Amino acid sequence: MAFFDWFLSPLAYPFMARALLASLMVGVVCSVLGTYVILQGMAFFGDALSHAILPGIVLAFLAGWPLAVGALLFGVLAAVGIGILSEREEIREDTAIGIVFAGSFALGVALLSTTGSYATDLAHILFGNVLGVSQEELWLIFGLGLLVLGVIVALYKEFLVLAFDPTLAVVLRLPRSLLRYLQLVLIAVTIVVSLQTVGVALMLAMLVTPATTASLLTKRLPSMMLVAGLVGALSNLTGLYLSFYYNIASGPAMVLVSTLVFLLVFLFEPKRGILWQRIRGQQQ
Amino acid sequence: MPSFFHHPPVHPPNAPTIELDRVSVAYSDRPALEDISFQLRKGERVAVVGPNGAGKSTLFNVIVGTIKPSSGKVRIYGSGPAEHTCIGYVPQRNKIDWRFPATVWDVVMMGRTARIGYLRRPGRLDRQMVEQALVEAQAEDLARRQIGELSGGQQQRVFLARALAQEAEVLLLDEPLTGLDTPSQEAVLAILDGLGARGIGILVATHDLGQAAQMYDRILLLNRRLIADGPPSQLLTSQMLSRAYGSHLHILPTPDATVALADECCSDEEMGEGLELVG
């Protein structure tokens, strides 16, 4: 009973109930989309994109718009910008990402430094504050989150081909560039959805860590997505409660939990875990 | 962009499967292919032979559609390639991420993607096609394996099965036997024979002249330009070979046969090129 009490009593606070729902949704969306991020080696891109939206957030804040609108605008701009820069053969894609990432982030910080409450705002944007999610923001998180999941399900076959073997996508005459840009936009939307929960600086962990844990436990994409979603949701849930009871910042708490889960699986997973491999290695 | 549900274009009965009309490709001003023209008729089995850097992989990329020709035209069954899904290709094995979370069944089913169409799930016909393709490629007992658990020969057979599930009418294979042991090579060759008997055309890139001469009806000798195009007996003259291979090849006439020695081989660099996405 003590556990139920531990679990249920915080939910009497409306802000905590909203935070719980937001954390679960963000955990699922980030982790499921994250499977494609890690399978296609787009981790750096995800990290860059989450930093590149900063000017959008600040501008929206200064103009009094919903932050998500500005973030989405700059997310898509940065995604397309990186795409266009790297289509030219002289610039490698990771270089293009680096330029857009750093330049855009600098612009964001510069804009923010002109406002009054620079330090507090920067901390919120960098690390999120899930306990401050408003009712409207919760609706936005669920609306956009379900949209992203819907697109992933609807275009499952096509995204699978693109991730596994892009040349096959050409052979099958799938609209490769369109699908690729759609993926970038999905990542941008997911970042916007998660902004309030984990913030810019730790976004990458949400995208990458639960999906990587799942990749150690599964051998087909649908099960990988399922496990990733579960791990992401449970990590965020646990992190949220740790945050509530021990007064740790919520974003870092969630990321620490999912990192711990990853380490445990990495060490102890029966078939591929490092520990068992060592033990088997010594027996031979 | 393809229509919402895929409708493969009608194939005129007498049109060549693949036709290249004065195709040239240049990578930032360096010519990779110059003025290539040839036709592939239905069911033909053709080897593209040439030294490293001759443009074999570029040629395949142009046919597949990952590279646009700088000039000239590629036609499939007489029309532009945009809607045709009848070209199957078997990737070089080092181009594939073998840790990818997919089973053999999943990979072969990928070949059905265009036929299934958007927003639909595979139906009974698709599952039948996948099963049939696996049987034909002697891979039916591998269906549930994760692709990382396969041997080299098995990997090759799985991609053959994928092209069959795709209902490909011509197969492009880039160095399909590189790195395989002899039994695996023979298994792959036997499957290719079976495809040939069913009227599926084959275009193979290889550096192995001897094998090309034995296995294929026709050889295209390539060294940036198309040096020669004809049946093996006609092409394998020392004059032709030295035009293709230049100083890298030494022709030694012996009493029994003509021996051709290449002074570079193909493993490392050859593995490095291959079907590749550019841009």
C-alpha cells in the first residue's frame, strides 16, 4: 500500500498529473522515433536540430506566440537548411549539420541575452521543466505526439525500406527525398513536443538511449519500437517521481534513469550482455 | 512521384528491357562513363567486365536510378525509368548494415513494398510471393533468422529472394561472388541459372573474365567507354582485352590457350565501390 500511496498521492496536484501524462507521451514518441534515428545514424542530426530551434523559441517568447510555433518553424528551417547545404558535394553532411547547429544556437543565446531574465529562461530552455506544463501545452504534446506516431505507423513499410537500404527505395520508385525530409520534420516536431519535458540539452538522450536499449533486446523493428516506447515511458515515469520526491531537476532525472536502464541491459542482457560474454569467454 | 497506389506500367512486348542511349556520367568534371549505348533484351544474361575504376558500379547506379546521367537517356521497356519497379538489384554485401533489426522474412517482404501500396499491409498474395521467392532462392529455412546471423552465401540468397518477391524482370548484381567460398558461389550460380530459365534477365558486374566467358551469353567490356559488346568467343581476343585493361593486363599466348594476367586485383578497391547513393 505504501507504494500505491507513494505513486498516487502526488497526482492529487494537477501540475503533477499533467507532468505524468506529458512525460509518458514524450517517452513513447521520442523512443519510437528514436529507433529510426539510431538505425540511420542520425544521432548528431537530432542533437543539432534540438539546439538549432533555440532562436525560434526565443523569438516566439518575445513576440508572445506559443513557443511551439517558433520552435517548429526553426526546426523545419534548420532541417531543410542542412539538407540543402549537404546536397552540394563540397560540404559533408556532418559539417553542414555542425555549421547550422552552432550558428543557430548562437543566435538563440544572443537573442535570449537581450531579455531580462536571461539565466532562468536559459536554464528552462536547456533542461526543461515538466512540472510547469500547462493544460494547453499538454493538449499540444498529445496532439503532435499522436500525429508523429500516426505517421510512423502509416509509412512503416516505406520508412523501413529507406532505413535499411536506400537504394531499394530508389529501385521501388518510392519518393526518397520526400520521405527523407518527412523524417527530418518528424524529428523536428518530436523535439518540439519534448521541449518542455527535457529541454534542448538532453533531447538527444530521449531520442537515442531507450531505442539503443531496445536494440540490445530485440531483433525486429516492430518489437524494437515497442520495447523502446516502454523503456522510454517507464524511465520518464520513474524520473518524474524521483524529481518530485528528491527535488532533482526533472529532465536530468529522466535521462539518468534511462541511462541506468541502458547500462543494466548492456551488462546483463543474457545473449549479448558484456558480463555474460566475459564469463562465457573465460569458460572456454 | 508515384501514384498513390502503385500501378506498374505496361511493358510493350518487343521493347528492350534496359536501353542506354549515349549515356555519359561525370563526377565534378571527371568523366566516369562516356557515351555508353547498349540494349538488354528480355531474359538476356550479360556480364559487364572491366578493370577497377572502369565505371561498372557507376553504370549500375545509372540504370538503377541513384545517379542521373549527365547526358543521354536510360529507358526501361521503352520509357523513362520513373515508374518501373521491374529492376531488381542485389547490393554488395558490405553496403548493408547487418545489425539491422530485421529477419530474412522482413527483408524479402521489403521487395513487395511498391506492390502493396501506401497505407496497406501485406496481404495473402504478398506472403505467398515471399514464401515462393524464399523457396526459389533456397532460403526458406532461413525465414525467421535475423539477417546478422547469416553466412555470406545465405546473405546473397536472401537478396536474390527479395528481388524475386519484387517481381523483378532483370537483376543487377555487382560482384555477386566476391568473398564467397566455392560451394556458396555454386549455389548462387545455380539459382541464377534457374532465374535465367524463367526469363529473368541478369546483368552482372565482375572482374572475373574467365567466369564471365563461361556463364554469360554476352559480355560488355567497359573502361569508361564501351570497348566491346558481344558473345564471349568474339570478345576475348588479346587485342580487345588490352584495350579494356590497358597496361594492367599481360597477354601470354601459350600452345593450349591464351592466358591473361592482371597485375592488380580487385578485392580491396572493388569492395570499396559498388551501388551507392550519391547526393
